[in-house]
Amino acid sequence: MDRPLRLISANPVDRLARVVEALLVVASQPLSVEDLAVAANDDTERIETALRLLGERYSEGRSGIVLEQVAGGWAFRASREAAEACATLFERPVERGLSGAAMETLAIVAYFGPCTRPDVARIRGVAADSVVAGLVERGLIAESGRDAEAAGAIRYKTTPLFERVFGLESLAALPRLDDLGGEADEIRERLEAVAEKRPA
């Protein structure tokens, strides 16, 4: 009589990788190595090994789901070839196209934030109330305290969802304005002019 196939590996790293995989599937946001270590009751070095194993298993071109490091942690996303079908199924508001005004405002908050609506309006040269409200509604920016120097105006910063949507590990991964070429010159000059007027 043939022996039954062993479908599940007894290798401890494989077992840990399956636990990490499940944690990432049920998580609503990216999880750091430390978060995963606490949840799996294991050490960070073994978690990193498990993540490398999962990274090979869930890579672009091999799977419809891709493991990526984003927003200060690890998360699954749809592969490029599956992204359009997923967007059609869920049609999340944040995944619909952003207007030019929204992208401009988002760039200002990402590079200069936390900043207030008046800051954004000065840099863009037009009122920003509705655009900021729309970005808050989509979860791409959020309140970040009040500015004592600007009559208590609400300050805004980008969110982890912003980093995830734009595939950034952190805001440090944003390209430098100097590297964006001529199109960024005017925005950079406006940012610097506003920055000089604000207290340190």
C-alpha cells in the first residue's frame, strides 16, 4: 500500500511561514517584523527568514498575490496583472483616479506636512478646503494636531494608507524634489518660501 503524501511540511520555518502568511492575510494594515514576532510568539530573526520564504513564494509573476514591504511593515497586494480585476470587483474610492488638484495637494502634504489648509492654499495659489476634505475622506491624509501659530488651524499629514497605495516603504522613499526635474521647480520654490515663514 502506498504511503499517503505529506502535504504539509514539518520544517519549523515552513510552519512559521504559514503562521506569518495567515497573520498578513487577516491584518487590516501592514505588520512590522516586531508585530509579527509578538503575534507568532517567535523571534524577529526567524520572522525575517519566514518573510524571505514568503517573498519567494509570493513574487510578481509567480502569484496573483504579492508580498511587499510598505508603510513600515509587510503586506499582501494584488499582482500587477490581477490589479485591474480586483479594482473592478471592489471599486474602492481610494483606488479611483485622483484629480490633478488632489495629486498636487497630496504631494504638498507628503513633502511639507504636517501642514494646514491655509499652507496648502498658499502653495497652490487656490483654496484647498474641498480637496483636503476629499483626501481625508479617502483616508490618504489625516489630522495631525493644531497649529498654534495659525489660530489653531488643523494640520494634516499623510497616512499609512497613502504609503501603501503609492507603494512606499516610508515617506523617506519619496523622490527628492531636486530629482523631479523642471516641473517641480515652481512647487519647490513655493514650499521653501512657505517654510521660511513658519517657525522652526
